[in-house]
Amino acid sequence: MTIQMDIIKKKKLAAGLSITSNAVIIVLKFTAGVLSGSISIISEAVHSLSDFLASVLTFFAVMKSSEPADSDHPFGHGKYEDMSGFIEGGLIIFAALYIIFEAGKKLVTHTPPEINTTLGIAVMLFSAAANFIVSTILFKTAEKSNSISLLADGEHLRTDIYSSIGVMTGLVLIKITGINILDPIIAILVAAFILKTGFSISRQTLNNLLDGSLPKKDLDSIKEIIHSYENSSTLKIKNLKARRCGPNTDIELTLIFPPDMAISRCHNVCDAIEDLIRKKLGSVTIITHAEPETTED
């Protein structure tokens, strides 16, 4: 229980750090974008705004998912994290489409403004460094806690790092060449990368929300554990169902045992296999059903 409480505390701290970091970066980017006249910097500010909203959602999801099961949610609150991750993916997609729209207008009208690149370069460099530090903390915490919402938030910030570096590179080129039309072009290229990340996050979390199965590699790991267990020649898998629910994994398993095996022995084997699966996959809820072998099996 103490370990679980420590994990929850670290998840909340990581989510709170993400909110604070994004709030500061948003102010800096909007200010730099307006003062420099760069559409790519303003687009980055919009991207960071979506990061901020996503961080708030993540904090809410972490708070809710850490609550114990109750009468209204007998299977726990893990899907709040999946819901948060899905909305975050949508926010990323929206930010990318907005950037493409604004940059496209600049290209169509052929009116790229005069740009003060020095301020923008400094802000983009600071943003990339800050998001690298925060996203690293989020990824490490997500790995330890198996949190899909922290993972999505970390991916969100990681896209901000790449886009900030892309915009900064563009500003450096504009500073060197004086070709201001590069500003909206770079903004569109960055947006395409952001769009890909948004669809990836949305697809993964939607699969969890719709109770999609675990990835094949995880299912194969479960089967390998069962087949490699001692005296596995006496064991058969009749049914295996597994899904992700926020930071947890739910598994339903039906094993076929020899008809002459004692119930106590079957029970001990099931417990041992469940322990091995938990060691492999982390936070897992397993329901194992033992059935005697019949001629039909």
C-alpha cells in the first residue's frame, strides 16, 4: 500500500510539473510571436496551449484513476486515463490543423511579415530544453506507474520539443538568408509531424476505451509463461482475454487441467502462473478459471 501511495504521489507531482511548465512556455511563446511577427512562433504557442489543456486533463485523470473502486465504478477508475489520453490526441490534431491553416493563409497571400528572429530563437531554445526535462520525468513516471495519460502527456511535450527545434532552425535560416517565406513553410512541416503523433495517441487510447485486446507481444508473453511453466505438458489454454484499463491490465484466463489433478494442486498452479504474469506485465488483475480436461478438449 505504501508503494502504491508513493507511485500515486509521483504521478500527481509529474502532472503538476507539466501544467506549470506549459503555462510559463505559453506566455513566452505568445509574447515572442507577437513581438517578432512570426507565424511559426505563434503556431508553436497554440501548440503549447494544447499541451497545457492536455496537462490539466492528465492531472484530472491521474487524480480520478487513483481513486479506489466504488459502487458506481466497481472495476475502478482506470479508464479516466484512457479518456484523457484520447482527448489529448484530439487536441494535438486540432493544434496541427490550426497551424497548417494559418501558415497556409500566409503562403496564399504571399505576405510573410518582417521577422525579428533573435527573440524567437531564444524562446524556442528555452522551450525545447524545458520540455525535454519535463517530458523525461513524465516518461519515467509513466513507465513506473503504467500510466497511459502521463505517457500521452509526455508524447505531447516530446512533439513540442521537435517542433520548437524545427521552428528555431527555420528562424536561424531566415536570419542568415533573409527569406521570410520560410517561416510559414516550416510551420506546415512541423504541423505534419504533430498531426502524425496526434493520430497515433488517439488510436492507442481509443483501442483501450473500446476494450481492445492487448498487443500481440503481451499476449504472446502470457502464453509463453504458461507453456514454460513446469509440467506445462499437462496444461492447455482454453480461453485468454486481456485488455488495458488506464494504468491496469485485466486478464481472464481459462486453463485446462488433467481430470485427476487435485483441486488444491490446480489452485496452486494458477496462483504461481498469475504471479509470473504480474512480474512480467506489472499492475495486473487476473481471473483464472480451471476446468478438467474432457474428450472434447
